[in-house]
Amino acid sequence: MAPTGRFQIRHGSKILRSGTLKNGKATITLPKFKKVRSYGLRVVYLGSTKVKKSHSSC
């Protein structure tokens, strides 16, 4: 069973993008950042009726 439901890509408390998983996958385009450097991003899966919410940082 592939997860479905909504997700968010966050930088700190700011939501950069959000979307919906289809068959466990999603494709997004991140906004351009003003400076070239490392950015810590967090992916937040908001859950669905069948799968609990979760998150991961990179």
C-alpha cells in the first residue's frame, strides 16, 4: 500500500512548498534561494486516513 495524503517542505517554520502524494510519490520544484549555501530542509508528511503523520530532516 503506497501512502497518499498531503505533505509540506519546510525551512525552519516557513512552508516552502506543499503537495499531495499519489501512489507514494510527488514531484516538486523548490523556490530559488537568495544565497548559495547549505539549507536545512524538513519534509513533513501530514498523514492520511490510513497512514500516520511523520517527518524527516535533511
